[in-house]
Amino acid sequence: MTKKEYFSEIVNVATEAGREDLVEFANKEIELLNKRNSKDSKAAKEKAEANAKLGEAIVAAVAEVGGPVRTMEIAAAVGISPQKATPILKALVESGKLVESVEKKVKTFTLAE
């Protein structure tokens, strides 16, 4: 059971018991949980902006090399870990900026035409 589900149950029980103070408290906690988990949160926006900048740097690094580039080479060129680069590379492939190729279990990326 999640925190949100616990607080929803508290609202139900407190409403039946006539405890408006508990209802108010639980609703406030649910609101805070929703705000923290929201895609519109400040932290989520900052992370998206940072990843967008990294995406631009990755596209520039792939363009500089010109040919197929492996994930770890891209990560080294941009100064991040391959684990950090992987989801950004996936997003760039999905958006059509890069093309992914796999040959003999080796994944490489090139610029989309």
C-alpha cells in the first residue's frame, strides 16, 4: 500500500468518525505527495532541461565523429557515464535525431539523415 493510499483510507475513516482535523491533515499530505510526484515539479523541469542540453552535446559529439559511435565513446566525449547517456540516447533515437544500429551485439549510433 502506498502513502497516498494510506492517507486516502485515513480520509475515509476520519470522515466517518467526524474528525475534520484528520481529514484536513490527510488531504494536505495527499496534495504534497501529488505535487512531489508531479511531472511539473521544479526538479523534474530542471532534470529535463539538463538532459536536453546533454542531448544537444551528444548529437554534436556524434556529428564530430561522423561515423558509428558506441555508447561509451559518446559518454566519454560528453563527460558523463554510459549509464547516464543510455536513456538520453534512447530519447534521441525515438525523436529521430540519431539512428541506432546493432552489429555483433555492439550498439552504435549515427546521425539521422
